[in-house]
Amino acid sequence: MDDATYGGYVARHGRPPAFTGSDGASYSVAVLVDAAPSGSARYGAAFLFVRWSPAGDRPAGHVESGFLTYGDTPDAAELGLREISLFDIKAHLDRAIAARVDFPDP
């Protein structure tokens, strides 16, 4: 699997990728899947970006991508996210940073 995708990166490196956001802060990324299906009986999946303190020793907030993929099961929804390129994930992070309304300072 290509490590230029979320799933490939996790498979090869054994950890989620991390990025420097457009705000200069460090972020790690994880998959967030609906706990229950929506009204259309499908599960949504999104990226959750955890912002780290300047020292990198604790979380200092987060932003989310919004649902990017859907599936009939949680695993199917997550599978779609695993195929997204790291380049596209970084773009989702920067859009989420630009769109945030209230974000606590570390």
C-alpha cells in the first residue's frame, strides 16, 4: 500500500501522520466515524486533527474536516478515508483551520 495515503502511512509507520498547519501549529490526524448511522442509514467518516501545544506535550485543541466518506458500516466509511492522499489531508486541515470560529490558545 502506498504510504502517501492515510491508510498506507499508518500501515507502514505504525502511527498516524502529523502535519504543520497553516497556523504554524503541529497537528496529528485520526479517523472519526459516526457512532450511529445517519437518517440515510449510512455512517459518515471525517478526519479529526489534534492540535498540540508548542512543547508538543499535550493537546491544545482540535479541528475536524467534516464528513468526507460514507459507508453502510463504520468500517466501510473508514475505508474510504484510508485511501485519501496525505496531500489532500493537509488541504482539509488548512481549510478546517481557516474555518474555525473559536480555538483556544495554548
